[in-house]
Amino acid sequence: EAEVAQSPRYKITEKSQAVAFWCDPISGHATLYWYRQILGQGPELLVQFQDESVVDDSQLPKDRFSAERLKGVDSTLKIQPAELGDSAMYLCASSTRQGYGYTFGSGTRLTVV
Amino acid sequence: ILNVEQSPQSLHVQEGDSTNFTCSFPSSNFYALHWYRWETAKSPEALFVMTLNGDEKKKGRISATLNTKEGYSYLYIKGSQPEDSATYLCASETSGSRLTFGEGTQLTVNP
């Protein structure tokens, strides 16, 4: 069964350092999403791509977060500089079209110390 | 209702018990309602996606219903098993394929 690949699985970083996460969606899935889940809360959308274009980044803290999907396939989410409040699970998901379930990756657990 | 709300926040049941959770969502701009199961150390797994008022879907011992007019969905688990222990997330999909998640219901099934 096809999976969404994410790496790393866990990341510990010091505050003010840069950190990057990678996601490879299911082949053929045009839509890719990055979600952040803070403990005790539901996942919150950070950015949505349609192919290589950003269609929604309204909740992305653009002063420190950036995301790209240059060739419309895999994607990178970067945080620079990391802050203590960025500690969370970062989930990547992909989908084929509206009304279909997302396929999620296993996530990256980020701890900022 | 402005946000997606789930209740209860957590639930402990005994093996064999049947249980149900509630998800409330805004009716405006509604496209679909999703349910996901998220087991510890695994990826969230899609259970159901429902779009039509009155929809009912079933997968084994798990079923879900949808009322789009009043903005709620129920998830039912019949004869809970320890392997059903997980966080159950619902999410409302609006136009543009964006999902807004609730905070989840954490289910623990004791043997």
C-alpha cells in the first residue's frame, strides 16, 4: 500500500536554530498539506499546495516558517529560527481531490529546547 | 458553531462495550465530513468521508452518521476491543479541500 514518507521521525533542536522537514506524498497526489498538531489540540493546517503552487498559507507564520514544493512532488517545511512554542508534531498529508480522504505520513515530532 | 468540536475529550470503556462520539461542525460552506483514527506512533488513518445529509457508513464494527442540516456527526463502535484504543479525529472539509480538525476523542478500551 502506498504511503506518505516523512523524515526525520524525531528532531530535537535548540531554540534559534534552523530545522527542516521533508515529505514525499503518494505518487499522483496533486494536493499536499502540512499540518501542525500541538499536544492536546487538533491538527492545524499550515500550508496547502496544489502541484507546485501554494493555495493556502494563511496560518503559516511567515516570519519564521517557509515551505516549498519545487517540482510539484516532494516538499520541504523549514523553521528558522526555531522557538520553544514550535514543539509539536508536524504532519504531511496528500490527497487526490476534494471529498476524498487524506493519506497522512507518520509525522515528525519536533522538540525545541 | 464556528469551529469543529468533539465530545467527549476522552473515554475509558471495557472490552465489549459499545460507545459513540460526537462531532459538531459549521454548516456553512460544508463539503464533506471526515473521520480519522490515530493510533500512537502511527499515521492518522482515514475511516470515513461523508458528504450527503443522512449518510451512514460502516466499516466492520465502526459506523458513522451525518446530519449536515444541524451540523453533527456520530461515530459508533460496537463491541469495543483493546485494538480500538486510539484518538478519533473528525474534520470538516470546506471548498478548496481544506480540512478543519476537532481536538479528537481519546478512546481507551480496557481488557
